[in-house]
Amino acid sequence: MKFGITMFPTDYAIGPGELAREVEAHGFESLFFPEHTHIPTSRKSPWPGGPELPREYSHTLDLFVALTAAAAATERLLVGSGICLVIERDPIVLANEVASLDLVSGGRALLGIGGGWNLEEMENHGTDPKRRWRRMRETIEAMKAIWADDEAEYHGELVDFDPIWQWPKPVQNPHPPVIIGGDGPNTLKRVVRYGDGWMPIDGRGDTDLGQRISELNELAASAGRAPIPVSLFGVAADPERIEAHAKAGVERIVFSLPPAPAAEILPKLEARARVAEQFA
């Protein structure tokens, strides 16, 4: 079992570099940062986690600045997005950001992606919420072309460009793992079609996780693929629950930390590390 940490990097919390050093020192395999470029004040879209949107959603540092700081402060820690809202980003710029992060980290980047839940946020970036899933797929397909080809081109319905040159290419071959978040009706099909892993949130969704993992691997086998690794986010530091997830087929457990200063975060990190040590 692999263990990671996720925390919103904010302007009032422990810095991403300091946090990354502590996460690595406590024996964790990975650190994930989520992103929101902003939060529209209209608040029309309900937050899936509850009635009140937490403060950190509108105080989030730029994702790739935070991940680069984390990479620069560590030697072994995997640094990932959990999740990157690719539907709000230009695919050519994002391809360069991800490849650059993979280069400066020495091949330690993980690209967690998702379609998002805040419809007004998407619209502010020019994305039609009804077409975000197509945009997400085309963005990833276009980025893979850029990473793989010296003269890359992509011609989709929403992402379209003629041959281009772009370096650096990712250190990881063929590219950093693309891990798709969510647990909607078509999520597993997306994972099999263009993902390298799946990362649902613990407690979200109505179906049994083990059943969903079995379904994922059946779809993968039908597509001629090997079993697909699963990273589970927001897991409580409960050994019995972790053991159950392991038996269900989860490969990586990701504990959440609240965005807060170091004095508050470090004891929580130590407590989670003690739980993870039980599965070493």
C-alpha cells in the first residue's frame, strides 16, 4: 500500500515547500495539491462536499507554482495534482507546464485530472460545462501528442492546432501518469480510454468501492489493458477502513490535511504517519 497526503496550498497555510519536506521526512510516497483559479461569488453551483464552501477554495495558490516548490524542496516525493482542472487550461501551455514539472523534479510528476463541479468557474474560462468532458478528453489527447511527437498536431472538435514544436518532453516514458478523478456514470470508461489510473474520493458515490474497482478492471481487460491502479482520496486515518480498502484493490491511500500553519499541521501529519507505518 502506498500512502500520500493532499492539502490545499493557500496563502495562510504552511508553505508548499515546507509541507513537502515534512511529508517526505515522514515517509509518505506522494503529495497532491488541488486547484481552483477562483470562485465566482454567485455561488450557484453547489459544492459536492456539503452546504458551506470552505475558505480554502478561494485562497488556492497556482497549482504548478506550488508543485514546483514542493519538487524543489524534496528528493524522492512524488508531486501531483489532485485535481488539475484541465478544462480551464490551454492544452499547449498545460503540456509545457506538466513536462517542465516532470523535468525539474527528475520524473516525479503525477497528473490528476477532473472535469470540476463549479459551472460558473468553467464559464469564466470560456468552457461550456455541457461539453467539458469532450474538452477534457481532447485536451489530454492533444497533450499526449505534444509529449510524444517532435512535430505535434491535433485536430479535435474543441482543441485544434497544426504541427508545433515544443520541448521539454517529459522525463517519464511515455509521460507522467494521467489519473482521472470522480465517480460519475462514465468515469470508468474515461479512465480506460485515456487514463493511467483512477482516483475517487472516499465516501462519495452510492456504489461499493470494491464493486467499482472490479468493474474498472473488467472494462480494462475488455480493452486489452492490465488492471488499472486506484488512488483513494480523503481517507480517514482508520486502520480497519484502510485494510478494507486494500482488500478492495486500492493501491494508494491519500490522507487529507486542512490548510493551516505548521504548528497545527505537523501533529496531524505525524498521526497519519503512525497509521501508515502499520502497513509498511
